[in-house]
Amino acid sequence: MTVKDLVASLSDNPYFGAGFGLVGLGAGLALLRKGGQFASTAFRRYYMITLEVPSRDSSFSWLLQWISVHATRTQHLSVETIVKQHDTGRISMQLDFVPSPGSHYFWLVAIYMLLRMVI
């Protein structure tokens, strides 16, 4: 039995052919998955900016206000209530909606930004 006969007998075997088909399909899906992971990592590394601002920084509240105005597709918001009592006894209240803890994605000029709010 030569190599040609061996290959011909294996190619005629339906179980062997189906096994190669499944192996090929599995290998293709694994490559597709790895390619997606690589693309996601490369996008985050080269095209996204992360910004870390501690809550005790003086610009933190300004940044929250700015993001609440410019991040139009944010789904998770928190409310901040500011209560002021004037000298006349009148009380005024202001409600500000700010991004809640979690991940928020938005465009700034031509840059895709990721904001991670951590408590």
C-alpha cells in the first residue's frame, strides 16, 4: 500500500472527512476569536485615552458636569443634590445628573474616550 492509496482511502472515508471538517471549523473559529481579542486590545492600546481624576481633586466636580453635558448616550446616571439656605431663610435646591460608577464611552473631538468611575 503506497502513500497515494492511503490518502485515497482516507479521503473516501466519510468519518475521517467529517473529522477534518470539524477540526477546520474549530480552528477557523479559534483564529476568529483570537483576531477579535487582538483587535480589541490594539484598539484600546492605540486609539483610546484613559483619564484618571481622583475624587478629591478640585477639577473632579467640574469634570463630572462636563461629562454629563457631553456624554449624550450615557445610560447610568447618579444625582447630586445641592441645597443652599440663604440669609433670608429661603432654601434653594439644585439637582445635577452626573455619570454613575462604571464604564462610560464617549467621543471627544476625534478621540474615543473611556471613563471608568470607581468608588
